Amino acid sequence: MKKTASVKIAKKEGSVESAKTRYSDEELEEFRQIILGKLEKAHNDLNLLTESYTTGNDHDTNDTSPTFKVLEEGYQVFSKEENSKFAARQSKFIKALENALIRIENKSYGICRATGKLIPKDRLRIVPHATLSIEAKRQQTNVSVPIQQPIQD
């Protein structure tokens, strides 16, 4: 008798979860804290990247070295270009996190923009700026995940 009662409760909870249209204020606050932590780290990383490819703050002898070291200079230019690309990507990531904070304020955070369903909490904890559920992302990119077969000896 107890088993049937617990099954009914589980079914009720499952239907409540599937009918849920947004995350609660407490859940949104949890996500806000995660995003703020990632945002702080992202800003620090961006500052480091920016410093590494700009020479505006250098007061040393880096720019007075002999210019006959062509290979070394080529590598330095390449390194600066790569860091510049990383910085641009980091800026894009920061913007996505800031947009996620706006969605939290609007209480629309965690809702898949393709399906309108809630994105699972586990996904949002890992990718807090996500706007698509895994299913919608797969449909968008037409990527199917291959089923791995066990290796037999």
C-alpha cells in the first residue's frame, strides 16, 4: 500500500516538474552567484590577456632589443595575435554572462529559446550562459551523438 502511495506522489512531482515554466527566485539566486563568480574570473583572465598583447604599460627594455632576431620577433607577433583572438573570445564570453544576468533579472533565465522548456539545472551549472537545451542545440547543429560500443577483446 505504501509503494502505491509513493508512486502516486512521484507521478505528481514529475508532472509538477514538467509543468514548471521558470526557475524559482531561490534557484535564480543560485545561478546568479555562479555567474558572478565566473564573470569575475573572466574579467581577470581578460585583463591578463589584454596585458600580454599590449605594450602600453611596459616600461622595460622589450622594445629596445636588437631587430635582427627575425624568428623571435615573428613568434612574438604571432603570440600577440593569438592572445588578441583569445581576448576577443573572452569578451564575447563576458557579454554572454552579462546577458544571462539580465535574463535572471527578467526571470526568463534557464528557458530554452528554441523549445520554451526549462534547461536542466546541471547544464546551467556547467554552462550558465546557455540559452538552448541540449536537444535544441543538437537540432540546431544537426549533430548526433554516436553510441559507443563496448570494446571486445
